[in-house]
Amino acid sequence: MKSIVYNSAQNVGFEQKAVPEIESGEVLIKVAYVGVCGSDMNIYQGVHPRAKAPLVMGHEFSGTIVKGHPTLQPGTPVTVYPLLSCGKCEPCLNVYAHVCNTLRLIGIDCDGGMAEYVKVPVDKVLEIPAKLSLKLGAFIEPLAVGVHAVRRSGYKPGDRALVFGAGPIGMCVAACLKYFGCPNVILIE
């Protein structure tokens, strides 16, 4: 399969790799679209603290089920929740798996979506509504970051808001604020 592989700082190349073999509890996805995140840029620069070469980057992606899902049929459009938690540490056992003591991410700690196919744990697969394009499906993860930021901020409908940073995540936060009823959003870049 065609893959984009991080080999070392500022050395990312195109490679042919074998299609991943899935095991029990894993799903094979044919990737349709993948986003390039700031994390991917840190990996490319060689400054990400955990990413080790060789690595297929990409944690913002969409695609279709090939095989392995117990309830979703092959061809079903999906995206993934890229956080990989242990399920056993104190944060995981207290509904805080997003701050797991051994938190890992698809596309950073294991191969991600910058390839024709990717394997992921079955519990990380999220079906995309049929009316949503796969192109927009790859944008679900960064948009979810915006939703999470607004929910944690203490924002209440009708409040005005100031967002520092008009990069992709800042724009997602601003869009979510507008969606949730903010009459005046100011972005500073």
C-alpha cells in the first residue's frame, strides 16, 4: 500500500508497505482523507517527544470499513477517536481516559492514517452519518477539540468571546462558539 512515512527529522517519504494485518479487536479501514495537524508538523521537525521513526503519521482521518468490525458492515464510512488509553489506571477507571497515565495516540505512538489502509482498535471507530462527506469526516477530530474547549471554558449562550490564535483549532473554537449562540466572537492572530 502507498504510505507517507516519517523517517527522521525533516525526512518524510513515500513508501510501499504491506497492508496491516488485523487481530481480534482491530478494524481495517481504507483511508479516504487525512488532515495534517500541528502534531504532524512537530513530528516532521523531529521535536515531538514520543513519535519514533519509522512512523506513518496522521490521527485526523476518515475512510471506510474493510473488515473486522462486529456491527458495522464493510464500506461503512467512519472516522476514529485517536486516543489510546490503558483502561486500568486511576484516570481511566474514573472516566478520565483522555488523561490516561500511559496515553498514546494513533499516528503518533503507532501507525496512523497517512496510508491507504490503517488498523485501529474496534472501540475507537466512529460511524460517520451518511449525509456527511468523507472529506468533512476527516475534520471531525479537530472540530471535536473545538467543542471540548468551548464546553470546558465555562461559556454560556449569549456570552461574548475572545479566541487567541486563528489556526485550525482556534477557528474550530470560534465556529463552535458561534454555533452555541455566541453573538460576538473576536479572533486574535
